Amino acid sequence: MPRVLIAFHEDDAERLCASTGAAAVLPMCGQAESGALRLGLETRSAWTGLDDPSACARLNERFDRSCAAFARDARLEHRGINLLALAGYRHVRAIARTLWPISAIERAAQAGDELLCLPTDPAGHLLDRPPHETRRAALHGLVPPVARALGLACRVVEAPASTESRTDRGDAQHEAPVRNPAFDASRVRGTHAVAVGNGAELPMLALATRDAEAVLVAKTLFTADLARLEPRDRVRLCDEASYFEAMGVRTPAGVAPSFDAQALAAALAANDDPLFTSGALDAHLRFLTGTYAQAMASLADRWLATMTTGRIAGVVAAYHTPVIDIAALCDVPRLVFPHCPMMTGWAEYHRPFPAGTAFAAVGAAHASQLRADRPEAAIELTGSPGAPCTSADADDTDARRAHDTASSKPTVLVPVHDGDASAHLGAMPRARWDRELATLRELAAHATSRGWRLALRPHPRYYRPEASYRRELGDAFEWRPAAHEPFDEAVRAARAVVCPSAITSATLDASPHGRPVILCAHTTGTHPLAHYALDAWPSVTSAAELCALLDRIMCDSDAHAALTRRTRDALAAYRGREPDPSAHAARSLVRTLAARATHAPQRATA
């Protein structure tokens, strides 16, 4: 009987294969596949059966049905509020995080297999966790129920803990939360807007709300968050607890809500959806009806008390926070800015927001999709506040050509984005990590043979450590993090930019700077480039085609200029028009929001 290890993490194979005699590894993400390949183990592909676009379409439809069923039938009522509707997108992420490995096992497992997995945490859940928690034991708990449903044997195997320290990459916070010492509580005495965000979103929200009477509220606040902001922004930034104190709000006394996990499971199982009938979500549903429901009830009570003071002019956010839903219940205006520049094609992100929420769009295609999906919503094209807002410098000038040709080695800049390579991301994969790794290997070998410099630029948050790329590519590249040089300078110093993972904000950030930006169409996940409005950019469908295209533009200035113009035109089409600039448009929206919200909320606390 073939033994197949289900791997969710880079070191799962190392921990289990030696002691279990597994014949193969079924990696659920790029990190797990990299770990298996490093050990020379046979791998099965989680992408089995998805080369056919119709198969991808069926998987996406299944995902949409599961999300719709949860939104419709998952209810935990507290004071007239469905606690599972608050910040509904987090449950969409949990469904994606669950459905992807279940579907991969269904497609890749073969008759007679024995599936092996690690023990799960009985109290584990599948919601987002802090970035530094790179492991989610709850994922292993999905394997036994799926094996039973498929009629396969399954064995849970105890294994030694990993000997390698796994720390988060990028800007994760490891220190304890702090309070802003410059926060002035008197700023919240009158009517004001509330802007809610975390981490990297705070500078964008500070920029958007600068001209309005607004308080910037972070769920938790870290020293690094304070460092991101300009000094003049800090006086109106506080953590959530400090804001409630300033508003004189405390958690109302009362009995903590109690809910029945079995009743919730039965309501979802009525959909006859294998995701809900297999028992794979049992531990997760126990968490939702216990610890999670109590925390959300307390938060809802405090925000309800805050909204009913009549002092909240409006709520501004960059993601689906519970404050948005409470504001909707209280008839307080809501405005959602783009979470990042690459928001086009994310219908699953926008759908859970309550009716009447206004959205700012990153570009024309994004605005069009929003209007089709949310016809009742007010949509305004602003771009992404804080992002580059002009393409005026996109001409391939003689000066830049001189800079490029003067370089002893032409540089190919490769922004690397590893968000989809983690089984914990919480979205249907937007990149095929197997093809991405193979493309990087072939590109590195080709660059070495041609005498080019290959520069890898890690995403500020989602990337694998440099050592991981060294294991894959050896010394064939330079590691160029943000501390090395600003991104726009890195782009201008290169002859071309290659995005092996096209669904990243680096595609847009690199495009205004007079260099061709080449996308790898063959590495996209369950949707093609057109789904994300990226099909106008120069693109290739294989590593071989990429190398041939780079050969041509390295020695042909006309071909290089043509691809640069195509990149510039693609960016202009994506945006639709130049925001003038995006930060100004954003601030204008916030002022309008605050100006029309001078009435007291219409809903009283239950």
C-alpha cells in the first residue's frame, strides 16, 4: 500500500518521511514542495487535473458555492447581530484555506493509498493568526475526514518537533503591543471619522484622512507601526483599547453568549457540501461557537456603544473589519479603500461587505468589476493612496538607455512574492508554485550563461528567506531587499523586470519607471491573467519563451522600447485615468464622507 505524506509545511517531509517510509509527498504549498524536493523525495502535484481551464472553473465555482452557503446559513445571533457576519471575509479565507487541500487530496490521491499526516490541535481553528505563527496544526486535522470520505486509509503519525527555527519573514511583529505615547485623547471629544487598519495599512489611511477630523485606530499597535508614520500622523493614532477608553466605553455587563457547535454544523451540513458534511470543520466550528463568539460579542457591544454616542461621522477602512458591519447596523457611512493596488479580480473579498458600503477603486477594471458585483454601492476611482500616481516618467529616455548600456552586466530584476506558496494564505492559489520555481531555475541558468545579473527583490512581507532561494538557485542571483535601495531605483537600474508571480502589487509598482515588465502567464493559479485585468502587459507562457524574449530585448533597443511602451499603455488602461493624485482623491472622499454624516445613528443598543 503506497504511503503518501500530506505536507503543509516545509519541514513536514523531513519530520515524517524517514520514520514512516512514505513513498511520496503530496505538498499543499510551495514551501512544502521545496522541502520535499530538497530531500530528493518523490512528489505528487496538488495541481493534478487543473491544467484544464474548465477544471479550474469548476473548483472556483465550488469555492463560491461554499462561501455563499456559509454566509447564508452560518448564524450566531447576539443582540440582533449575527456574529459570523462581522468581518465576513475572514470566513471566506478560512473556507479557501480548507477547500484547497481537500480538493488537492481528492484530485491527487489514488486508490489504495494510505495517507499520513501529523496530529492536529483539538482546539485548533482555521482563521487568520498573527503572521509569526507560521504553522497551523488545524490543517492536519482535515486529512482523516477527507480520507474516510474517499475510502482511503489514513494514519496520524507522531513526529519529533522541527529542529529549525521558523521565524516570520518581512514585517511581522514579535514584541508586545504598545500604546502610542503621543496619542491625545482630547482629539476624540467631538464628532470625527474613525479609520481602522493595521500594520502597513496605517500610512495609507493616515494619508487618506489627513485633511479630515479623524482618529486612526489599530486593533493592536506595535513599535514598527509608529515608525511607519510621519510625526504629524502619530498624534491621532491609537490602539483599540485606548480609543474605547477615550470614548468612555466599557463592555456592557451581561451573560456571555453560549452557542451550540452541533447546531451550527447541522445548519451548514444541510447544504450537502462535502466541505461541511465530512466533519473536517468540527474543531473549527467548536472554536467559532466558543472562544471566537465570546470575543466577537464583547467587541460588538463596545462598538455598538461607541456608534450610539452620535459622535462617529463615518468609518474608513482598508479591509473588512467588524467596525464596518456595526457601522452599517447603526446607519453610519462606510468607505473602504483598496487593501493593496492589486485588488482587481477579488470578488470574494468585496462580496461580504454590508450593503451600502462605498468603495474606492484602484483602477478602471476594478471599478467596473465592483459596479457589476455591488450595483448598490458608491464606487469612486481613486487609485491606491500612497502608491505611485503618475506614469509621466514611463518613457525610455536616452539617459536611461545610457545608464543601462553603461552597466557592465545587464540586470534582470525579479520581484519574488511567496504569499501563495504557503498553505496558510487563506485564498485559492493565485500562482502555481511548481511552475514558478521551475521558471526561476531556468531563468537563473540562462542569466548565468548570458553574463546577466539576476536580482531578486523580496516582497516586504510575503517571501521565503534568502537561504531558501539559495538552496534552489545557488549563487546565480543577488538578494536585493528594500534596505538595499528603493524599488523605483531598483527598476530603473535594471534592463527588464520579470514577475514570475504576476498577481502582486510589484507588477503595478514597477510599471511607471520606463522598463519592460514581463508577466509569466503560465504560473497563474486557478484564474488567467485576464481575470485580474493584467492581460495587456507583455507576458510569456513558458520559461523558454521568457528567456528568448529577454535575449531579444537585451540586444535590440527597438524591441526594448516597444515592450516599455506596451507596459506603460497596460498600466494606463488598468488605471483608466490618472488619479490626480490618488492621495488627493482619497482625502476628498473622506471629507465628503464626514460632511454628510452629521446626524446621530438611527439604531439604539439592544
